[in-house]
Amino acid sequence: MPDLTPAPDAGASPAPVVDMTGISISFPGVKALDGVDFRMFPGEVHSLMGENGAGKSTLIKALTGVYSVDSGVIRLAGKQVTFSGPAQAQAAGISTVYQEVNLLGNLTVAENVMLGREPRRLGGIDWRAMRRRSAEILQGLHLDIDPGSLLNSHSLAIQQLVAIARAIDVQAKVLILDEPTSSLDGEEVAELFRVIRSLKDRGVAILFVSHFLDQVYEISDRLTVLRNGQLVGEYLTHELLRIDLVQAMIGKELSALEDLGSRIHSAEKEATSAARPATFLAAKAISRKGAIAPVDLTIGAGEVVGLAGLLGSGRTELARLIGGVDHTDSGQLKVNGVPIRLRTPRQAIKHQIAYSSENRRAEGIVDELSVRDNIVLALQADRGWFRPIPRKRQDELAASYIEALNIKTPNADALVRNLSGGNQQKVLLARWLAIAPRLLILDEPTRGIDVGAKAEIQKLVYSLAENGMSVLFISAELEEVLRLANRIVVLRDRRKVADLPNDGLSVDDLLAVIAEGSVDPELESGVAS
Amino acid sequence: MKNAVGRAVAHRLFWPLVMLVVLLAINVVAVPGFLSITVNNEGHLFGSVIDILRNGAPTLMIAVGMTLVIATRGIDLSVGSLCAIAGAMACSIILGSPTPNAVGTVTVAVLVALALALVLGLWNGFLVSVLGIQPIIATLILMTAGRGIAMLITEGQILTVQSDPFKFLGSGFIVGIPVATIVAAVILALVALLTRRTALGLLIESVGINPEASRQAGVRARGLLFTVYALSAVLAAIAGLILTSNQTAADANNTGLFIELDAILAVVIGGTSLNGGRYSLTGTLVGALVIQTLVTTVYTVGIPPIATMVFKAAVVTAVCLLQSPTTAAALARWRTRSASRAASPRPGEAVVSR
């Protein structure tokens, strides 16, 4: 049995509002949860921690009635409950805000907040009451937006807060926030945390899931760690050292990560002392209206260039231009000195440029195809349908990447949608590696995946560059960019503000540039003329 | 053993196959000699089962093309009209020829009809892939206009042809087996080989499941869409020629009427989702057989013609219900419950299912 720390004195309300004991859930071939205990107290933020595949999502879905439990008891405010669906759970006061915003972009903010429980009058919807009520709720969250505006016209962060507004309107006793911060920038996270704290003061029990340790430590009172479907333990946040938390999550020594850090550090020194590598790709004043102002960018062979900047700074937009996903309005791209035009991703692939989207689900994996099919897809598309890759070769490719990238899957025939996020990301990486690109553009390859997989992907990027592949690396985590990149290009407000060699840069240096770095005057004048 | 039963029930072709067997059983009860196949004095196979295989052939051919179209998230409503156009084209050429009984004439007529269908299929592909019109609307255009085109070709007449080589297509036999059945089987086999031995099937499924991810992986959806709509049209034309040959007349208004619905139904019964993605040609075969057996059952059981459509609807509803994930989940719950009830008092006894 897992070692539970003794129940701490929870102050005003000692009785847990949620008490799950001995929860087990099995899927064909997998025991997703194995006798897990979990409890939540009113007015507390409780972080659920664990690697991908640890069982976090399954536990949440058990609590919200999406999955029925094979064994175990769920008590809500002392009473045993069995939900047969999320609607019942919500009616009982358990509200959930998922990682992907589940709202309707083509409706107004007010309609989204009140969706499904619109105030009624005379058999129709009382639009005026709806406006008023939603305005009140938004006010309660200090969200200064017009309830009548279309949801789509707001940033992802605002949409996230609207989703929370929608969730707490249901008089929630329990609010579940599944990766609410993964696409927010620093200021927006602060805004979200302010909202969370005010909900906490109202006595709401909040379940918080995030891969950002800083945020977990900042906001949560209590932690529960899961690993491989089993409970590792429940801890009070202020009593648990970070290093102990990470070890509890991945269940192994952290030497792998530290080792990587030192290896790269020494390699960086070599790199900076060596001559600059030959240029593989050169972009001259490429731009796209509404996406990014003219930017110059060069990437050397075997060089890792990091793109840093806040969300919406133009990181992804620039990467999509180079990957051929969106086409440029102006400017010129050269590969090995030869001018090229990219109008489709296919053309980029022909030039051995691969773009791995930040939006893994929508633009990356093909979830109903097998691991093998996903891995060979880009290679097969490049060959054309009439030149199939022999089945034996496909099996070899799949097997070698499953091993090389340590993809956790029952076999190559498993559907990708049954894999955890980190493993899906690795399958996507394998697809791109299979076409042997000269330039690999990785847009947030480690977002929303666990510590172990993150370290593996970082190591992979390092060894790919060592073997001469150029990498354009985008991440919201500056530490990660600093650890991997030889050179860092900083963007702000859809303009390039700096191009810095990564020798001795610290996170604070980088933050200063992101916040205050000046726009490259040369480019500015270029735009003006 | 328990697991084998469980796996069989979970297989997506389980319920369609059960339905097929049940329909056949009903026929055997109604007509004891239903399954018997005899050889008549001309050496042709003869019997109700052979009738099902022959009369179901056109629906099967169209359903094979429809399967691929549906796998790309599309749909092709124009196949019925294409049947009429192909029949009208072939008949008008044969009638206009001084030698309607020559094999050469019929060959030319068939090839011209198929070529015309190919052009029209490419038109559908153009509307869907280049202009980006929703498939249901894009093919609705030809569905509506197609009967008009057929009418223009036949100049508003029902063209009756007396041509032995042409008649052979719909009612001939090769080594005792109906020509239509052979053609359908060959088409099924060729399309299966074409899509599964090349990467066509993989790329079609990929585009159907996630178009944007496929685009970023370098898949050219445009070429695939042209291919599937053109193939669908050509297969519809072959089916139309067989139907026309069977009736020895081209009827612009009635040849292939509503056959698009039967074909879509066959695809859906076969377990291919209308949302696109994974498809099963074997499933489509079973689906087409279920539909044709159903039609036969109506006659053997003696259901009054006015109730035929309602009966058909009831059977289709049953199949769809059995296949739906919701029903499957409910059945699974029911099985676990009854299994645990059976297991708890006497743990030693065999449990019916997993």
C-alpha cells in the first residue's frame, strides 16, 4: 500500500470534500489505475503530479464520471456517489476545465459562459438576463471583456479564463484545472492564479494539473504523486523538496538530466570556440501579413537555433513560414545558397525541411492510425502512393524508432490515440526523423509531456545536431532553450529583437531581452523603405 | 474459448454477419430449398443464392467506390445518375450503329460510356478538391444534372437495344457463373489490391482521419480526391451498364434510382464510418450482401410490396443499433453483470462471456 502522510490539520474544514479510495480502472491490456487513494479539501489547491501515462487523466475522468471505476469508492462531501457522466458530476458540483479549451468560438462570451443553462423566459432565452449574469461572473473574475464579443476574437488565455468562468458558474465545490497554463504566458498565468486564489478563498477545492514545477509550487497546498497507475504518496507542498518530487514522479535518479546539462555545456564551449558552421538556411526579410514582420534568420548546418519570445511573439508563425505550412508574402529563402519557394509543407519536405507542429493532436499525429503508419507517413507521402514502402522495411523502421526513442507502446500496430502525450510526441518525431531532414523545426516538442520524455527529447535534439542536422527549437521554457541552443533568436510582438550567441546567457538575461530588447534597426529601416 | 467468443463479438463485422445469417435462415425457413444451387441444362448455376450474388453485384461495385470516397470524409451522391448516363451513352451508340450485334460496337460503346463517366468523376474531384466545395453539395450537382444529361443523350426516350454482346454483360454466364458477379468480384479484388498493396489506402485513411496533419506530412490530398471520385464514377458506370443490359433498355429516369443510398448503406453496415478514416472493403462486401438478401427476403417471405420499404428500414435500424458504440457498451455492461451474477454463487462454473 502507498505511504500516506498523516492527514494534516486542514484548518476550517477538516473533512475532505472529495475522498476517493482504492480506485482501480482497467483498459484492455492496461491497468490504468491500481488502488489509488485521492482526497481534496475545501479551500485547498491540490496538484496531481505524475509523468504522462501515470494515470492523472484517468483519475480525473473517474472523478468526473467519464469513466466508471472497476473498484473503489468515491465520496463527495461524505456521501458515496456514482456518476454515469460528466453532466451528473457537474450537477453535483464538480466542474472541469480541460487542457484544450472546450468552448464554441463562434458564439459570444456570454453565450459560452451560460451555455446549457441559459436563463429562460416565456419558453425562450432571456438574453438580457444572460448578458447581465455573465457580466457579473466575468466581473467576479476581474475579466474586463465585453460579454457580447465573439469568443474567437480573444486570445487563448482569455478563452481559458472564460472556460473557468463557465465552470465556476455552476456553483462548483470542486474545480478541476487540467493543464490550464500550458499555453499562457507569465502575465496570464499570474492572472489565472489570482482567480484561483479568490476561488480558494470562497472554499472551492481546486485540482490543479501542470507540468510547470514553478507554478505547482507557487499555487498548490498539497500534492499527490502518481506513477504507472499507482499512488506514490500525498504530500504537503511546503514539506516536499523539488528534487524529491521529481524523483517521486519519475522513480529514478535525476542523473540523466544533470548529465545532459554538463555534456551540452562542454559541447557549447567547443562550439563557440570553433568556426561558425556553413549556412544551411538563410531567410531574408521573410514576412506574412498579420503573422510576422520581415525577419532575417540564418541556420547553420548542425546548429541548434532557439526561438524565444512570449506566446504570440511570432515564434510559431516564423517556424510555419520556414516549414512551408504557411507561405510568405515577401522575402526570400535560400537553402545552401539556392533560392527556394515554399508554398506547401510538401515542398519543404522535398528540401529536407521538416516542421513538427506545436499542435500535436490537430496537426501532428493521425490518431486512428497505428504507430507504424504514423512513423512511415511522411516518408511514404514523399515517395508517392504507387511506390509503397515494403512491409518489412516499415516494420524495421517502426521497430528501430520505437527502440531508439524509447516509445512506450504495446507494439507497432497499436493506435496512436491510445498512447500517452509524450509517446505521441515521440511518434511524431520519429515520422520526421524517418525522412532524414537537414533542418528539423521543433515547435514546442516538450509541451505537456513528462519530465522523463522531456529529457529524452532534449538528448535527442543534442545528438541530432551533433550528427550535422540543423534544428530550429521553440519552447516556452527558457531553461530548455538555453540548454539546447547554440544561438537564440528573440522575438517580440511579431518582430525579431535579438540574435544572441548562447555563451553564458542566463534566464534573466534572456528575459530582459524578451521584455526590453530593441528592434533590429536595420530591419526596421528595411520595412520603412 | 471465452476470449475467442468475446473477440468475435467485438469484431466490427460480427453483427453484420449475424444479420446476414439470420436473413438467410429466415429464407430457409420460408423456402426450404433456398440455399440449394442447381445446374440447369445450359450449364449455368441456378438458385436464390446465385440471384443474390448477381442482383447485388451493381450495388457492390458502387459501394466499393463509395467506401474509398467516404474514407476521405466525402460522399458521392451522383453514382445513381452516372448509372443512367453510362447506360444511355452505351445504348445510344449501339442503336446508332449499323452493327448492334458486333462485339466491336459494344466494346466501343462500353469504353465511351466509361470514358464519359471518368470525365464526370474528375469533375466531382475538381469541385471537391480544387474548389473546396463540400462533397455532399458537389456531388448533388451531378446527381441532379446527371439525369438531365442522360435524358439529353436518349433524347427523352427509353432506348431499347437488341444486342447479344451487350445483353451478355447483365445476364450472361462464364463457366456457369453470372458475368455481373464475376465483374463485381474482380472489381472488389482489384480495388483491394490497388489500395492495400500500394500506399493508396494508407494515404486515403490518413487524409480522412486528419487532413491538416496529413498536409503537413506532405500528403497530396488533391490527387487522392481526384482518384477516389474518378474511381467511384467509373465503377458506377460499370454498374449502370450491367443494370441497363439487364433491362435491355436505357431509362434515363429510373436506371440506378436510389442506388447511391443502398451503396452508402452497404458501406455503413460494413463498419466504415461516415466521418472518414479507417475503411473496410470486406465490410462493404458483407453490407452489400445484407442489403441484397434483404430485398430477396421481402419476396420469399411474401411481405406486401407496400410494406417493403418499412421492413427494409427496420432491418437497417437493427444493424446500425447493434453496431453503435453506445449499444456495444450497454451490451458489455449487461454481459459483465450477468457474468458476475453467474460467477459469484458458483465460482467453479463456466461464465458465458468475459
